Amino acid sequence: MGVQKKNLAPGVVWGDSYEQLIAACKEGGYALPAVNVIGTNSINAVLESAARNKADVIIQLSSGGAQFFGGPGIEDSLKARTLGAVSAAQHVHLMAKQYGVCVVLHTDHANKSLVPWVDAMIDQGVAHFKNKGRPLFSSHMLDLSEESLADNLAECRRVLERLAPLGMGLEIELGVTGGEEDGVGSEDLSAANHARLYTQPEDVLRAFDALRSVGHFSVAASFGNVHGVYAPGNVKLRPEILEASQALIQKHHGIAKAVNFVFHGGSGSDKKDIEDAISYGVFKMNIDTDTQFAFAHGIGDYVTKNPEAFRSQIHPETQKPLKSLYDPRKWLRAGEKSMGVRLDEAFKDLGATGRSLAH
Ligand SMILES: [Zn+2]
């Protein structure tokens, strides 16, 4: 384990700084939580927790999260998704530096029907690059795991060819992550569907051969991971699939741990499975379900403790004004704080605490 070099500027990473951050994770044996956000409250909660933990972090938006960020009142959903993502990115660019940590800015699952969203965000990235000399996002994701492997890789190649000149990376998906994430994926966890939940190492090698010369990419491989939290014992995690994939690529190309792996559907996973996955080259672990619950739980607690403030403006018995209790800053802050506590745990579980590369 090498000594951590704190040599990156705080703020959003891209190009070389993004690749340095991933290399540091893999060398140092830790991973970064990739937290789904839907507004400035969740973004600020992530940045605040990252700063408190002296850890770098990944902030990401699903298409639904970006649409919500843009505003559910906008009827053109492609426009809301695209401009919502841009608005979120601008907030993160402006604020991340103030928190003194490095941030990877990313978008989550885009299946075939959402490819126009990714292309529209790249158009925005191109315009931003022309003005500022840097992209808006560090990376995007394409999840074409429902297509044939050949179609999946051909489309990933096309998109990566657009991203590479902007210093951006692409996350791809091989095999199917179980469960459902924001309307993408399947709730079908039946035995017949189980085989698809495990990526074949040969497929990872094919992806490596197809994309390596084009640009920087990472792979969300399926090793029994499932989105959301289900009753235990449904699907078995087999992180050794990642190890076998790295070994196959090393055999063909002579490079150890060549693939940057991403762990989707990690909510509720065993600490041992997480540690094993990181040791096989996972640098990013998505967290959404647990932080959603934490945010809701914090607000739920607040409402339970102050029920009268959510029913009337004046306390019915004491006649005291309740304005200071129903002020949205109070209960939204309760959600932020509770989300922050869950994130403290995530940084610790992933070994990321105290590892920020920001100088
Ligand atoms: Zn996912």
C-alpha cells in the first residue's frame, strides 16, 4: 500500500485527475461511495459528510433524479432530465471546492431508451468544454445489458468516442443487476433469471478488448448483486467472478487488476463481500436505497416529535406560534443529518475515510 499523495485540487475531477483518483483507490484498497442525489439537499449532505470524513466521493444522478432536479412540472421529460442534470452539475462544481474534497460527477443507468438523454448531456458537455476547457461531468453510464453483448459494446464504443476527447469516462454494464432502479431493470428474482445475474469473465475480456483503445471506462459487472433491499438469502453474492475476470485479462494482456469495477446494488451487503469486491478492483460502490431511507427516517423522526407543527400554525393548547418548527429548513436539515450519518458508515465500510487526495 503506497503512501497517499494529496496532490489533486479540490472540486470535480475529470480526465487525468479522475484516473488518478481511481488508481489511488485500487492501490490503496478502498472504494468511494457513489451516492444518488435528487436535489441540493442531498448534494449538500453528501459534500458535508465527505468533508467531515476527509474522503473523496462520487455524486450521481439517475435519469429520474435528474428529471426531479429539473422539476416535475416541466412536461418535456428529456428536457427536464437534461437540464436537471446540468443544473445539478453546476451546483456541484460551484460548491465542491468549498468542502475541500475531490468529487466524481456521474450519471446512473441509461438503458436503450435513455441513450438520447446521454447524447443530450454530452452535447451540453461539449458546449461547457468550449467555454471552460473542462467537461461538466466526469463520466456517464450506459446500461445496455438487456441488449446482445455485440450491440451493447458497439453502442458503448460510439458513446465513448464522444466522451474521450472531453476527458470523460464511461461506465458500462455487463450482465444484469437484479431488482429495479428508478424504473430500469427487473424485479424478477426467480431461479430462471439467476444465471443472468452472474457476468461471464469472457464477456469482461471482450469489453476490455473493444473499449480499451477508445478511452477510459469502468465496468458494472453482475456477481449476484441486486438493487434495493430484499429479504436475505434470495441471491448469493459471488465477488470471485470479478477476480476471475481480472485473472483472464491478465492472462491475455499481462496487466494485473486492469479493469475498474463498479458495485451496484450493494445496499445491505455483508462487510466481507464488500472487502473482497474491493480487493478485486472495485473502486465505486453505489448507494441509493439506504441513503433514501436515512433521509426519510430523519424527517419521519422529526415529524413524529413535532406532530402539531405539521397540522396547524399555532399550537392548539399553548397558543404558541409553531413557525420555527415547520420551517422547511428544520425538517429538511433533519433529513440531511440522518443521511450524513448513513454516509459516515459508508465511507468507513469502504475504507475511504481519511483518504481524500485533495490538497
Ligand atoms: Zn445500479
